[in-house]
Amino acid sequence: MAELHDASLPAGHLITVRKDGSALLNDGGELTPAAQNPWYVLATVYVEYDDL
């Protein structure tokens, strides 16, 4: 198990959100913006097209 940055917060709590949209979690995990995930972008475009 990874060490927590702040023991008073749960493991998945956001510690820092950076200017590029990425984020640092309390347990050291990293999140990237959904727009940088090609599978998310593809699914979003499909749903928008399907709604027409």
C-alpha cells in the first residue's frame, strides 16, 4: 500500500489539480484529463453522432 500524503484524508482524495488538468491523489496516484484518453474521446463522439 502506498503512503498517504495526508493521513487525515482517504486514499482517493484529490490533493492537487494542475494547470494542465491532471491531478495528484492522496495515495500518490495520478489522474489525467478525460480528453487525453482516446477511448473516452471515441465513445463521446459516437454518442454525439448517435443522438442525431
